[in-house]
Amino acid sequence: MSAWYDNSVFYHMYPLGMVGAPKENHEEKPAEKFSELNAWIPHLQELGVSAIYIGPLFESTKHGYDTRDFHLVDRRLGTNDSFKQFVSLCHDAGIHVVVDGVFNHTGREFFAFKDIQEHREASPYKDWYKGVNFWQQSSLGDSFSYEAWQGHMELPALNHQNPAVREHLLNAVTFWVKEFDIDGIRLDCANVLDFDFMKALRSHCDGLKADFWLMGEVIHGDYSRWANDSMLHSVTNYELHKGLYSGHNDYNCFEIAHTIRRQSEANGGIYKNINLYTFVDNHDENRIMSKLKNKKHVFTVYTMLFTLPGIPSVYYGSEWGIEGARTSTCDDMLRPAISPDQFEELHAKLTDHIKRLAHIHRNHPSLGVGVYRELLLTNRQYAYARSLGDEHIITAVNIDDGPATLSFRLPMGGNLAKELISGEEISVTDGSLNLSMEPGESKIFKIVG
């Protein structure tokens, strides 16, 4: 039996950006921004969202990933009580809540780092960070040096081999579950986290809450090193993310299909029983509308996102087709402020398309955990099946700038196919489905007879 997350449709919220919070945290009193975030919940329900990944959330100095306190919600957003109410409202709406776990590093204003600054070798926290060297100054003028994430000295790297560090982080997780009733954690920088720590985290979380979900941020490598029975349930599928936009830009469905063949267990792929977290953009990546050379391709991109293997996620605002590209020094364009009173103004044809896809995905278990089978593949046309038991969902896309005729056999048999977007019914002729498709068109069928 699959868990709640396997058939979920996620929505990714970057709250500091959404509410237009100050870039630096100099607030004395907590803001009251959760009323704005609460106002998103009806929109998410209508869109068909069943889970959100929200973060960073906890008290920090600037962008949210330089944590000051794992037990306080960032005061630029609100209070612990206001976040607790937000989670409760999400749960009432049938939406699970997953938060950011920034466990690889802290900010320089974290209590342990400040204690080392003050007491040096006498600090009981001198072993809480990697590579602390009291014989050398840091580039920021500290009387000691230390390791930092990717050399960003404002993000000193925690030493997960230290039992006290592990205990502090696991206690924070217990606090989040008990206090806020969260349903999972997305691990920031999971690709560089200590494996033993992630195993301890998995064991700890398995005992805290049933079906608690752990997902890690991993870009390159063999994802099964992180996602397996003893560590995380899932990781970010950056490989498919790249394939989706570049495959469209190059009019090359083979790139997308190759990624799925490489990963899909049914095709002899490398991942067994791993449902990866899939997306087309996020808070670190340019918006999909800024990546696509042909903007009309956004419709087939999202069709593939919701019907290929994986747990699909929509980044806030992208359902309206907004653009945004980072610079070498700034991510602000990826994390804009959007007010709930703009919802109607921003409504777009794409929003309706994603809404239909979300409801199709949620209502058909085969799109969550079903076996993938490739049915047709050319540079500009692609058809595949997802099957679970007696349920068979067929997806066909034409990414060409002109019309196309597709004909492919259905290995599962059947006499009638119902198109789930339009409701049109098409007869299966001699075991094959014959389709006429417009430029950039998607079709999703269920075999009904």
C-alpha cells in the first residue's frame, strides 16, 4: 500500500519571498505575515494541491538558510503559534506540510558559533563545527578558521560526528513534530550531509509519526545512495528537471525518455522502489518560462511532469507562467512577493491546465506508483503508459510546431480509451491507438473498455 506522499501533488512555497520579508532580520517583534500565507490555502485546494513544501522557516539572519534558532519561526514571518495555526489550516484542507531542514550548517549568529567566538578553546561547542582551527583566522576576521558550505563563510558547517550536534538536531525535529504536527522534512544540501546522521534521522522520524516523509536536495550522482530503506524516502530529480526543459528546447524527446529509461525499474533502470521528487523550477532555478525557447512548450512540459514517474511539484507563481532568472549575485527574481489579492489578476490558461493535471494525477494511483512503459518515441512525439493493477493511463504529447499523427500499440489491450482532459472517447483499432494531434498538444487517456 502506497503512502500519502506517493500520489501527492506538491506546491513549493518560499515564504520569505512570498510575503516580501526584509532581506535582513533586524526585527524586534514578530511580524504577522501568516495571514497572507493562510490566504493561499483555498487557492492550493482549487489547484489540486495535496501537500506543500515550505521553507526556509526558522529564525535566520538573511535568506533563511543561515539559521539562528531551530526552535523559533523566523520573526519576519510570525510566531510559532501562527505557524502552528497555518499547519492546522492546511491539514483541515487535506494538505500535508513538509518543512525545510537546514542541518548541514548554521548561521554565524547561532548560539554555538557565538560561544566559540567568545570563548575559543574553552567553549563547550568548539567541536560542533567542522575544521575549527584556533591557529588561523577566518576570512571574516574571527580568531579561528572553520569549514563552511561551499566556502560561504556565513554558513559554518556542522560536525555531524559529534553526538551533541546530532542530539540537538534530532531534538529540534521532535519539537517540530510535537509542536507543529508537520508531516515531513526536506533536507537542504543532502548531497553533503553525513550518511550516518541521515540514518539516525530516518530511524528517529520513523518512531515519531507514521508515514513521516524525508526528502533530500541532491543534484548529481546515484540517487539511491541517499534514497533507500535506511535513509531518505526520496530526493530531488534534477536529472529529469534538466531533461524536461532541454529536451523541449532541442525538440528532442529522446533526452527525456533516456532519463526515464535510466531511472525506471521496469526498464531495467537503476532505481528500485524510489519515487523521486520532480519539478520544473524552484527557488534556486530559473523559472521554466524563462528557460523555454518556445513558451508554448510549457503545456507539454507540465503534462510530462504530472504523468511521468515521480512526485510532481509546482513552484509558487509558476502556475501563472511568471518568469524569473537569477543573476550571478542575486536570486531575488526567483523569489518574488505575490499577494493573495493578485490571484484573479494572474489567472492564466496554464493555471487551468495544471489544475486538470493535478486532479488527474491525484485520482489515478497508477500516475503515482504505476509501472512505466514507453509506447512511441520520436524526436518530437512521445507516448507512454503508467499501469497499476487494472488501471492503465496513456499519455501522448506532440512538441512539434506542426500537427502530427501518432499510432502505437497498447500492450495492455483494451477496446476504448477515454481522454481525461476533454472527455473524448476513442476506439482502439486492432490493438493500436491512432491519434491526430495539434502542435504542442497533450492527451491523457484511460483505458476504459
